[in-house]
Amino acid sequence: MITVLAGGVGAARLLRGLVRVVDPRDVAVVANVADDLVLHGLNISPDLDTVTYTLGGGDNAETGWGLAGETWQAMDALDRYGGPTWFRLGDRDLATHLHRTGRLAEGAGLAQVTAEIAAAWEIGVRLLPATEDRLRTMVTLGDGTEVGFQEYFVGMRHDVPVAAIRFDGAASARPGPGVLEAITDAETVVIAPSNPLVSVDPILAVPGVSEAVADRRSSTVAVSPIVGGAALKGPADRMLAELGHESSAVGVARHYRDLVGTMVIDVVDADLAPEVEAGGVRCVVTDTVMHTPEVAAALAKVTLEAIA
Ligand code: FO1
């Protein structure tokens, strides 16, 4: 079994490549749920849905979130009542949140509901929420105010300086069903090219998870989400710099050094490989920019082979 710690878009693209090179039934995905929010009374789980839609073939390639060919009639109708419409929920995407919310209200756990949605999209892989307990990324802005992750990310278009990040609920969160086993029993653990600070760290903040990954360090490989000093999508590069890390593949390797034995970095960063290795992490250089599913499949293959 291959177990992937996953955030949103970057992880979903790597997974789309991975299922081309291994049997999807041999893949478990431990996904971030700290971006989740309740809006209009609906439980919304962006990273679970991004992985589901991408592997299910329904994803919107342009945005990376939501569904392709979406319509927005519900949002337009909601405008009549004054919103809120800052977080855009397409008409078909709404069905996912309605289903999730209804099932949770009936008493089903998030892992069960996620499995139902994944089965409906026939994604093949086992998609596991990192926790079923409430876990929320909170962002302290430069002016000292603290906001929820989506308010920062979508509401403010992540265009404001960040002073600190914390994961509300982490201390008492329990790993979701199957999460620790998926890490412990995996042949290889992959940390996807997701934002280390707000997509992967919340998974690792669930008590027991980072310890389980650290125990598998020699079988764990991370793919750098930073290429040539920049994030391919989102604010990871600025966030790393603002929070005192180096915004480079070296900075990512340092961040994960106790957890991963190997890092995969992009060819444009080949000259950083010696510095990554000097930090005690083996380094493999390949194309990591997943323009096409074929490149993603090649990256997934190299990533698995990187574990010596
Ligand atoms: N991202 C946006 O930039 N604007 C949106 O209006 C928005 C809506 C949205 C709805 C459902 C969903 O699952 C994701 C959505 N996202 C939106 C993306 C998402 O909030 C972030 O990309 C992730 O949380 C970061 O991993």
C-alpha cells in the first residue's frame, strides 16, 4: 500500500498520476480537513472534494477546485438575500455539501460520508479524513487579527501578510478511522506537493500522526511544492518566508527533515540537491510541474522509486 498525505490541488494532481502507475486499490490518501468550513449551515470539505473530483474526473482544471462545467444559479439566487457569496459554491458542488451535511446530521462519521462520496465518484483509492474531530487552521494576520483559513485564503485572496498559524482543536483531535494504520502499514508514505504549513502540518498536528510518519522516515518521501523559490499555486512561498522558513526546496526539506528520508525536487532546483542532502535528506531531481497527467504519472513513478 502507498499512503499519501494530501492537501488540495497539488496532491490531487500527483494522485491522478499515481493511479496510473499503481492499482488505485493499493492507495490510501490521508487528507487535510483543517480548511473545512460551515457556511449556509453546510459542511464543506474543500481538500476532500478536490481529491474526489480530480480522481473522479469531474474537476475544474482551470480553478483546481469545484467542478467542471459548473453553473451558479444558487449563488445568484443567494445574492438576492445579500449572500454570503464570497465563497462560491456551484450548483452541482452544492449537492456534495448537502449530502455530506445530511449524512453527518444523521450521525454518520466524516470518514463514512467521505467513503460514500468517493464511491459515488468511483475514485478507487481509499480517502481518509485526517480526523473526524473539529480541526481548523486559524491565521493571524500582520495586524494581529486572527481569521479562519478560508476567510484569509478566499475572502482576502491570501493577499495579506501572515504572522502566525495555529490549528484549533489539534490538541484533542483523534486520528480518523484507518489513518494511523494506513501510515504504519504502508510500503511507502508520500507527502504530496501541498502547502507544508497549512495543508500538511494540520494533518501532522493530529496527535499520533507525526510520530507514526517519523517512525516510517526511511520509507517516507516528500515532493517539494516549491519550484525555483515559488509556489506553483497559492501562497506557500510567501507564507514560508513570512513565518521564518526559507522559501525553497531546501526550506521544505528542513521543515520535513525529521519525517522524510527522501525529497523529490524539480530540475530547476537541481543545484540545491547538495544542500538538501547536507541536511540529512536524500534528494532526487525530476520534473515536478504536473502540466499533464502523463507528467504527473512520471513524477509519481520517480517518487515511488526514490525510496531506495
Ligand atoms: N477557492 C477560491 O479561491 N474561491 C472560491 O470561491 C472557492 C470556493 C470553493 C468551494 C468549494 C470548494 O471545495 C473549494 C473552494 N475553493 C475556492 C477552493 C478552496 O477553498 C482552497 O483552494 C482550498 O481550501 C486550499 O486547499
